Amino acid sequence: MTDPEKYILVVDDEPLNLIIIGEYLGAAEEDYQWETAENGDQAWQMLEEAPERYAAVLLDRMMPKMDGMQVLARIKTHPVLKEVPVILQTARAAKEDIEEGIKAGAYYYLTKPYQEEELLSIVRTAVHDHLRYRALRRELDSKNAVLALMHSSEFRYRTLEEARNLASILAQACPSPETTITGLVELMVNAVEHGNLSISYDEKGELNDKGKWEQEVQRRLRLPEFRDKQVDVTFTRENGEIRISITDQGEGFDCEPYLEISAERGAHNHGRGIALARMISFERLEYQGKGNQVLAVIRDH
């Protein structure tokens, strides 16, 4: 794990489960650090006392005193904790239970019993994404207020680094940069990986399992068939709205299944980016044409 001060909070009322999960995390290559809570009350006290401490919460759903759904509801209304990915783990595997957990704000939903590899793949993705977004938010420079004067601009990028740098600049031109940057990075990285480089949904899942997603992106960027592909971005501010259009050179896709975090993908190690962007970053999100162009709209307060 890149930041040794960030921990995983593991919450379960069964001591044996805490031991097993600890063994799984201890065997991971990422050198995770974690703390445990035996019920929802204890978990909430730990979270409330140190909201910046945790990079992910592995939360049992069924517990005495305060159950996992109640803890999740409190997390999602907290100004800091609402950004922390919550992995619900439970024996309740009915579709309606999974949908309830996802709609309540859980990014991942693991049904017991699950395999060590399945848990570690999801934890790896959750922690990596959270720490990356935290780092991006820290880089936002509040002194760049001049960007709020930007009326219209056009940009073009090709790589992941360029996507993240441009997202940071555009976010600073928006009323709530700390929230906007999360959605912009998701959309702009998607345009590179899934759009221009044709990495499929299933391929990304396998790459995340192996910890080789970014390595594969860099490899494809060097290939002759991909190295000249660009992503075009336009920024306009008018009539009380900021409109950011992102267009890649890929074949497009059916966006509908990804606009919500679905029960079917509750245990997948990715596939939440578009839904996350739509929920927390933008007033509305519209995919246009064949699906290789997305328009993000933000209210310009």
C-alpha cells in the first residue's frame, strides 16, 4: 500500500471471521495494515474519531447493536467518510439484498463464503482507487482561482498521466473541485482504456486481479494501432452551467448498464466509475452518438 498511514477497518461480530480476514490481508503483497471492530457501535466510534484514517471499510451486514446497513447509512452522510469505499460482506445473497446494499452506497458486495483471491482483488482495487483520488484532491491548488474565469477551451490528450493532469486543471475551474475531480478522472481514464485502447470490461477485471492494469495500458499505448489515438475535450461555461464534453476514438459502447451500480456487478473489482461520477460529481451525465462521447454538466454556482 502506497501510504502506510492509511488502514482498512474490518468489522465483524464473529471473532473467527476477523481472524480469517486478517490472515488474508496479512498474506497480500500490498503489506496492508488493518484494525478491527466487533460491532457497529465500535466501528462507528472508530470511524468518527479518525475519518481520514481509513482507505476502505470491510463491513459485515448482520451484527447486533448497530448492523452494517446502519453503519453504512451514517458513513454516506458524513462529509469525509462518504468518500471511503465500503465493502459489504454477508451471507444474505438474495438479489434484493444485494440491490439494497448497493443502493445504500456500498461500492462492493461480497457474499459469504468467498475466496481469498476474490476478497483481495476487491480490496486492492478499492484501496488503490481511494488513495489515488485522495492524492489528486490534495494536488488541487485553491490559488488558481483564475481558472474560474475560463469560458471556453479545447484540449487533447492521449495518456493516463495527461488525463489526470487535465482533470485536475478542469476541476479547479468548477465550483466544487474536490468533488468534480473524481468524476472527471473516471470519465477521462475510461476514454483512454476502454475507448481508444479497447480494453474490455472482462479484460480489466482480469488485469485488476493480477495487479497489471496500468502496465497493460502503457503497453497498448506504445502499439502502432493505438499510439496515434487521441481524446478530445471541450469546456464551455454558459447559462449557469459548465459543460465538459469528452470524445474518444473508440467504437463506443452501451452505457445504460453502467449508469447505476448494479447487484449483478456487486462483487466485481471494477465497473463503478461511471455510476460514481454520475452520483457525486455532475448535475447530469449524457452519453451521445455511439457511446464514445460523454457530456458532463455541472451547475455553475
